[in-house]
Amino acid sequence: MTEAYNIVTNKTLTYQQQVIQLAKLGENTDTSIYVDPQFTKAKEEGMICDLFEGALPYRPRYIVPDYSILMKNGSAFLELDPPKDIWEATNALLIMYRHVPSVTTFPVFLGNLDSLLDPFIVDEKEAEKAIGLFLLNIDRTLNDSFVHANIGPQDSKAGRMILRQTERLQCAIPNLTLKYDPELTSDEFAALAAKTMLVTAKPSFANHRMFTSEFGEGQYALASCYNGLRLAGGGYTLPRLRLNNIAKNASSPEDFINNVLPKYASLMAAHMDTRIKFMNEEAAFFKSSYLVKEGFLDPKNFVGMFGLVGLAEAVNTLLGKDSKHGYGHNKEADDLGVKILASLDDFLSKHKAPYSENSGNRYWLHAQVGIEKDGPDSSPGVRIPIGSEPEILKQIQHSTRYHKYFPTGVGDIFRFEETWIKTPEALVDIIRGALSSGMRYFSGYCENNDVVRVTGYLVKRSEIARLEQKEAVKNDATILGQGSRDLAHAFDRRVVK
Amino acid sequence: MAQAPINKIINFSSVDGPGNRMAIFLQTCPFSCWYCHNPETIKACIHCGDCVLTCPSDALHMIDGKVVWDEDKCTQCDTCIRTCKYSSTPKILEMSAESLIKRVREVKPFIKGVTVSGGECMNHPDFLLDFFTLVKAEGLGTLLDSNGFRRFADYPKLMEVCDGVMLDVKASDPAFHQELTKADNSMVLLNLEQLLNTHKLQEVRIVILPNKPDENERTIRYVASIIQDKAPLKLLRYRPFGVRDEGLKELGMGNTSLEEMNRCLDLAKSLNVKDIEIK
Ligand code: SF4
Ligand code: SF4
């Protein structure tokens, strides 16, 4: 039996999921892009992972269109005039979403929805209905948890409607981020967002000041899990170093930092160079896509994302510590973690990245959240292993030492007792403190929600139950959630009382 | 600087006043209520040494006639608390206001303020003055959670650096208060009025008992007649968790019914109290 046969006969896949997997199979028959045999070996040995991006990148991995252009000019390619009311605006967006590719085939960024839609709010009742239907449509047609919308930082009618409807609908999709800045975001809006987060596991809170200082005023977006990317741009590619496995090849922390890690980092960077050159020089996308022609995208705004997972386990292996006494609990371990990141950051600052003009001609670090196949000994990015989390204050203080290294994405997740729903202002105090202390991205949810955050994306427990009964479910990410739950105990996060 | 015996510090609390707060629990209390949930906070340790013998983790030692607790070795199994016959605990840190403020500074970006509770915080007024003065200098809020046994008007300096008091009114009937808490309530009722008049009454709390509807009603009527719509009222549901045998005998093993909670809520509403919460 061929792999294609297995896909076609798999009853837990929807039609759409089969199409995607079959396309990947076809893509991978091509060998035009040179792959260093050493890279292939590192991949086979579990040192590097290319996240199954495919052999022939026919579009960048993540695309972050500037949808304000659609509002202003409409689109010639899509034959859309600039929208004039809330129905035309939401309809135009829904149409365009079907024409924004990505590695998942779904759009990973839906726009800063409140600023896009607020100008169209006239009759509030009608607008709220339009926004509710818009969100429902997204959940049912863009069925992938990496579909991500942004709101904020300013309070607005549209922002409040989106939060209210998000709470009412209880959907896993879209993922949602509030760009939060205590100076720009009203306390009331922040509290409404915090309450919505507790009962629906979204929005997450992004450190607006931190992102603005790196990308410039209004120039960033949160896409996919929590990926910080430049507006009208995106992420070319995202392979990752599996630090937990790489550390096993080192004889000491020094050997790791000076010899072992640079070897794999160089292999990965070279692999990224080749793919990015191909995308810019040979693939049709940047030359022919309406997204580029009509100004929704500018190739200069794309960046290569240099991913990593398993820092916690790497550090613990190098120092011979167990997870309760090592990374997250021990200064020596935490210091080593910082040293490793500083060395990678230094490596990247010296490696000239092609076609990355607006990213300082370099790759930026990304704390990848992991995939189901990683198994239990590989924590997402720089997180402390689940089950070994210290109390929330210590966990936040720990994360603030690491988050600055990851402009293209890092975050931590906290699980709260139900009582916090009554005091969202108290939660906002914690989030404000966390972000002002240097945390980049804060996610949370309540212990017994149906919608829960697994590693970066959301799934519904009820859908996982259906998958376990061997039924097909529409959300692509549910199958990932099932794996993470079983393998990495992602549902067993420490509860904040 | 004055010191105080600290029973517990909770870095993040959402249930001890507005916003996220650091909650600090001081040891010793002049009352001994039937429904006390943490009776080990009532008395100072007399260093009898009983608990040293039962600690399974070698975290307690008798040094120069005093029990010393080793926080690093402790597994928080609470065997010591169950052993103690004197309503106390060996897990106490004697701290000065200056060492405690260091802990506050660490948490400062995350909190609106601190709330000192107990035991009974007003057993340590000198410490509170020192501590709140330092907390105020950090620009943070200061609340007390008190049973009102001591006259706040006698501590004008402390009240200057204290934003408000969350006052427990256990019972308005003097005889019943005596039975319930083993103490007199005349000072509590005086404080209720004085705190309200000086705008230091953050909220009033009444524990609603499962089997004393008349006392519940009497206390609510009394409190409502004083505070009216000028201060928030919290009605706390009796829960048997952590309560000693004596209290369980008087109040039983069940929570106060939701019907009784709602009856009390409606009563308070009908008496013109505006801001009422059931917890
Ligand atoms: S709680 Fe008490 S008995 Fe238990 S380990 Fe700690 S000191 Fe010992
Ligand atoms: S805590 Fe209780 S048992 Fe232990 S020494 Fe003090 S009084 Fe004795």
C-alpha cells in the first residue's frame, strides 16, 4: 500500500485534510532544491526538524497581508470594490481569506479585526450580528487552529463586540490576540479580554510595547500560534533545533555551546538560505501573486524563523538535573539557558540572511511549541516542563529572562481556578506586571473549559472525544491536540488558585 | 523595628480586596470562633515540642528551648498542625517590616496592594504601622482584614497609612457573639460606626450560619441599619472545611444552604444595602 492509499482510506481525515496531505505527497516527489546530506542526517537523527514544510516551497510558510488595503482599495484580482458597510466589509474579508495561502493552506493571519471593522459600525445591533456571523463563518470554514486574528491595543466598539461574540460562540477558531499596552488599552477593555480569556481560552495578551520597539509602530502582527511577524510580510520558513536531543551529543555545557550547537545551527541556517533563495528567485509566488502586485505583501518584509524546542531538557541533560530541580528551579540551570540563547542569538547576528532587508538581514529566534511526535522529553520552546512548574510568580519571573530573544514568537500558558472569572481585574494586574517585567506573550484559560490551549493553539475537548471515537473532525489541529494531550500531558498544567 | 509572627504569605490573591494583592497572615487571634477555618493561627506557639516528634521530614528542631522550622525541608504535610493541642503551628517566620517589604518589592509590578489578615492583624499594631508606612512609600495600597476587637481610633497614625478595613461582624447580639467567639462584641460594633464615619470601611463581612437563621437575620439587620448603601457587604457561606470538632458540633458538617444565602441576600437588599456579594 502506498502512502497515498493510506491517506485516501483514513476515516479520521476530512476531504479537505486528505487534499492537503496528498498535495504534500506530490510536492515531496521533487528534488530540485539542494539538501545537504549532513542536514538530512541531522534530521533523521532527530537533531533538526523541518516541520514537514515540504521539498518545494511554493509559498512562504506564514503570510501576513495588510488587510487595510482591502478596506481602502478593494482588490482588482478578487474583483472587490472597497466595502461601504459592515456586511460588505466582513464579506470582503471572508472572500479574501480563501485566497491567502500558508503552509497549512489556511490563512494564519486574519487582520487587526477591530481596527478594520470599527469604521463600519453605525447601527450597533446590526454590527454585532454581522460580527457574530463573521466569526461563526471563520470557525466553520477556516477549520484550523492556527488561523489567528488580532485586536487592540485601543478599546473600541468592534473590539468589545468581537470579545462578546467570542465568548458566546465558544469556538476554537480563530486564535485571538489582544495587543496590550497599559497606556493605550483601557482597564475596562483589558478586564473584558481577561474574562473572555478565562472562559474561552482566548484572547492571549501580547506585549505591545516590546513588539513595537522591535518592529516599529503598527508594523507587527501575531499569527499562527503566537508568531510575531511583520505586517505586509510574514515568515519564510521555520525549521527547528531539537535542543533536547542535540544536548545528548555534548560532553559538557562548554562543548555544547562552543562545538555541538554551532554545527547544527550552521546546517540549519544554510538550509534556510537555500529555501529562501528559491522562494525569491524561482518560485512564482512573489512574482505573480495578487497579494504582492496589489501591495498586500512586500517580499522585503519576510523573515526566516529560526526555531528551537526543548531548552529545558537540554539544560537538565547538560547539568545532570531532573525536571523538579533543574531548569525553572535552579539558578545555575536558568543561567545556562540564557547563555545558550545568547550564543544562538550571537550566531544569527553574524549569519547574513538573504532577502531579509527589513529584518536586519538576519534570522530571528522562534520558541517553537512542539509537535505531537516530539514526545514527553521535549518541552515547547523555552518553557518549564508541565508538571514541574513553580508557582505562577516564579514562572513569570523565569520567562522574563528568555522572552526578549524571540521577536518571532514565544509565550507561556497559565491555567486558572474558576474563582478568577469573578475578578478579571486581578488577572489584568498579573498580566500587566508580567509584560512590564519583560514577558512577551501571556495565555491563560480556566481549568475546566471545553476550549483549551494545548501548546500554542486551541482545541475543544469535545472534538478530541469525537476523534477518539474514530470520527473525522473538521479542525485540523484537533489531531495534534490529541497527540499532545496523550504524550506531553498538556492538559495537566499546574492550576493557579 | 517591630516584628510580627507571619503564618503565611500568598503572593497573588484575587480574593482579599480589589485587584491582585499580596496577602499576609499574622499569627494569634483574641477570638476563638466556632467556624474558624485555620484554628492553628489562634495561639502563639508555647514550644512544648510535641510536633517536633511527629514531623516526618526532620523539618522541626528544638534549639535552646524553642521550636525552629526548616522551610526548605518542610513538605507542607501539616502533620505538625494536627499534632498541636494548643491551636498553634511551628511554621512561623518572625519577620520585621523591613524584611517583609523586600518580599513585597519582588511582587510589586503584579499587585495593587497588600492585605494583612490573620489570625488577627490588630494583635500587632506596631508592626502594621512600620509595614504600611513602607508599603505606602512603594505606592501600593494597604488593607486590613480584622475582627474589630481593637479600637482603630486609638491608632491614628496607623489609620493614616491604611486605606481601609475589611471588618468581620460575627454577630450583633452580644450574648450570641460571646458564645460564638468567646469574646465581647461592643468594640466591633463601635468600630463599625467609626470606620464608616472616617471612610475607612472597605467592606463588612458576615458569615451566614447553616442552623441559626434568627442570628443571621439579626446581624444583617443591625449591620444594614448602620452601613445602608455606604459600604459593600459580603455574605460568606459557612463551610465545614478545616473547622474543629467543637465548631462542627455546633454548626454541622454541611455548607449553609443556598436558600438561606439567598434569603439573607434578599433581606440585605430590602434594607437598602446596594453592593452585596455572596461568597
Ligand atoms: S508541615 Fe509540619 S510536620 Fe509536615 S514537614 Fe512541615 S514542619 Fe514537618
Ligand atoms: S506548634 Fe504546637 S505542638 Fe508544636 S511546639 Fe508549638 S505549641 Fe507545641
